[in-house]
Amino acid sequence: MSTGRRVWQLHEAKARFSELFKRARADGPQRVVKQGGEAVMIVPIEQFEQLVERADQPASLAEFFRSAPTGGEPLDLTRKRDATRTIKW
């Protein structure tokens, strides 16, 4: 058998789950496909947690500020105009 990413048929994955588990840990994600085309990916927990962490991050800085908790109050982002000062030359 080759190492690395592999596609498993569901019946094969059920019959050889211990090997599927070991390959996912050693070689990375393993795809399990059902006859109708449905599929799942078996991944090591560390990789899954990284993906979840990235998915929770805002897409952009603007989105981060839009989603920031403000206690229900809208942010006042208007620029304050300071009084001008006279500079002596």
C-alpha cells in the first residue's frame, strides 16, 4: 500500500478502521467515500483544531471591528475636529 492521502470505500474503512486511524495519524487526512458519492474526511485532531481556530477568525480587520462587542452601543467613528492653532513663523 502507498503512503499519504488515500481514498477509502466505506465498507473497507469499517473493516480496517485501525489502519485508517493509523494512516490518518501518520500520513494525514484520509477520505472515506460512500457508494452514493457522500464523503467524509478523517483528520488528526491537531489539524482539525487548527482548522476550527482559523474558521473562527474574522475574514478581515473591518469584519473584526464590525463583530467586536460594544455592549449594544454603536461605535462612534466620527472624527473629532480640534480647534486650529496659530503657528508663529
